Amino acid sequence: MINVRLEAYKIIVKVISKNIFSDKLLQQMTKKLNQSGGRSPLLYVLVKGVVKMQINLEYVSAQYTDPKKFSNTDMKIKILLYLGLYQLMYCDNIPQHASVNETVAIAKKLFGKKIANFINAVLRKYLRSNKIVYPEDKLERMSVQYSFPKAMIERWIEYWGVEDTEKLCNYYNEAPNLHIRINTCATDKNRLMQYLLRRDIIVVESEASENFLITDQAREVLNEVSFTEGYYSIQDVSAALVVELFDPQNNESILDLFAAPGGKATYISELMHNTGEVTAVDKSPNKIKKLKRAAERLKITNMKLHVNDCFKFGPIVPAYDRVLLDVPCSGWGVFQKKAELRWQKNQDMSELIKLQRKALEQGAKFVRPGGILVYSTCTLNEEENESQIERFLRRNKDFSLLDARQDIPAEFSEKKYLKTLPFKHNMDGAFAAKLKKNNGSSK
């Protein structure tokens, strides 16, 4: 039998020490666990949770050890202590004795009796006291309590104030619900809801989009044969609102640059009822393969896939009715689902902003006169959002900003832009601007 906690520990060590994403490693181990009858949900909870809460776990660990000595402790031993503490602090459904004993057993196996005794002593000391004293300084407290870089907390407070920043942090540290996008080409909302109910899967209707349902039964939904047969997709409703703002029409010619993994592209095709043509471009062959599989599962027939650098795709002709630019971004809006993004150790913000500017200029060249350009991100950072659009409009007088409220509910709009805030709307953070190219311009 595979030891789930041990495998979770190995993945966490790789993710933290190499600054990589956990998703591929989790998928590989989940296959092995499913084949052996292991508990894959526990694997996800432990890996995502420890990676997400590492500043908090470091702080708490230091409180129950000698802080100076602990700062010099081998990272692999620290991570094992994080794993044990995370279970005690955040996993109410795991018995405390199991959390301690299983962690100590791993320590003994990997590091010997001395380290096992150290881990055991710290975990039991925490259980006896179960009290954490956080710093008095506001920024320090929020950084260690919610496990975010201090500079990020500081920026958020500038945007939204302390109270809403605490709500945002709490939201990001909760387990996400699953958003189900109904494939309206294959079924309708009532039929799908009744079907899932017969399978003991409880769903509620989304208030943001009529084509969405919400559930907390992720495993059951993903293992359903109706998913395999293409009756629905998994997509956060914030991303769907971007497509609804885009408002593709039957028989139009659509270009989706940066298309993979394809959630927005496939929703565009569904809203067009497989008419017209959706050209989806992405430079990653593996991501395009995933998009191809998704299109086949959903029985999409109006999509053309291109493995190409979006900045080299051509010929550049202003012939598309609508162009979607879902650009690479800092990902501030998806921290609930992508635990590793909050650390962003490899991210060069200035280079990212340059790339986004270049993408806007490139994408605009493909829009026909009278056509539509939508720029979107999954970040809350105004430098990547409003500032980019304002700069683009100053430099491109043949484009004008349309009011998002024409296409989406007003509550998801701010200053003509689509803007979703997790602490306010209970979904991922997203931004989008809808621009129209003036008639008679062929620039």
C-alpha cells in the first residue's frame, strides 16, 4: 500500500526546493493511488495546503522550537514538521494521534530516531499548548497568519483596505468549490441537474451565469461518465464571464491567441453552436494536445488549432470579427487553486508587463474594422489591467472601450471593465476590457 503522507512529503520537497508547480506530480501520483486503492483527495489536501501555508507553518514551527536553531534546520526536516503541523492545524477530519504518529514514522524512516524524537516533541508541544501568538505589526501579522509575501499584503491593503484584504486572504486559503459549465450543445441545465441529483451529486445554480452549476463534490463530478461524454466542463465562472463579455456570434471568424489550455476557446465554440470558425493559437504543443482532447470530448467541430508563437502567427490580416487575448499574467486572481503562484519566485513583473503590451499591439492587428478585441487576465494587479488598457487606448485612437455592463451583470463591472473580486463575488479574480475597432479603419 502506498503511504499517502510520504508521497505528499516527497512532492512538497520537490515543489518548494525547486520552485516548480505541483499539478503534474500530483496527477502522476493520483494515477498510482487510484490503481492501488489509496486516498488521492488526502494527497491533494496535504500538498496544496502545505505549499500554500508555508510562511504560517514556518512561523508556528519556530514558536515551538528554538527559533535560532530552527532557522538553520535542514529544509527537508522543516517540511516534514510543516506536514505534521498542517494536519493538526487545518485538517479537522484527521485524528490528532494519526497526524502525529504517521509524521513521526516518516521521520524515523527517512532521518532516524533522533529527528523522529524532535518531530514528535514539537508536534506534542503544539498539541499541549495549541496557542499561537502572532506579531502585533499589521503587515507582519497578516503575512504570517495567512501565508502571503508581505509586499503583496501591503499592495492589497492599498487597493482595498485591511478588512477586505483579510477577506481576500481567507478566501484564498479555503478549499475551492467546483464550477461546472454546461455544454448547451449537448444538454440543458434542468436535465443535467436532475441527472446529477440521481447520482447523489448536489449542485446549485450559479448566480453569475445561467450556464453554470456549483458543487463541492469535485471527485464525484470528475469521475462521472457524463463528464467523459462531454455534457459539461470544469471552469471557474469568472473565466466564463470573460467569454460572455466577448459575446461571440454564430458564423463569425474568431481568433483566440494564448488559447491553451482552452477553457475559454471551447466555451466560445459552444456559444457559437459549432458555427463559424474559432482559430486557437498557443506555442505549447502539450497544451494544444489537451485542447484537442477537450474539443473532441465536447464534440466541437468549428475549431482550428495552431501550435505557434502568438507573436509569430500570421499572416497578419485585419480579418477577424473578434480577437481574444487572454494574456500571461501574475495570477493574483487564482491563488485559491494555484498554491504555488503566491510565491512567484521566477516572475519578472517588468518583463511580464512588456509582454502584455506587445500582445495587445499584436492582437489588435488582426481585428477587422468594426470588430471586437477583448483583453483579459486572471490577476487583480492594476498595472497589468487598467493601466495596460489606458496606455493602449492612448496609442491606438482607432479603438474605443465598450461598457462591460452591456454583456454581463453590472455587479461584475467596474469603470466599464469586467472585474471580479474573490472576497466579493466568491469566484476567481478576473479582469477584461472589451474594445471596438472603429469602422473605416484598416490599421
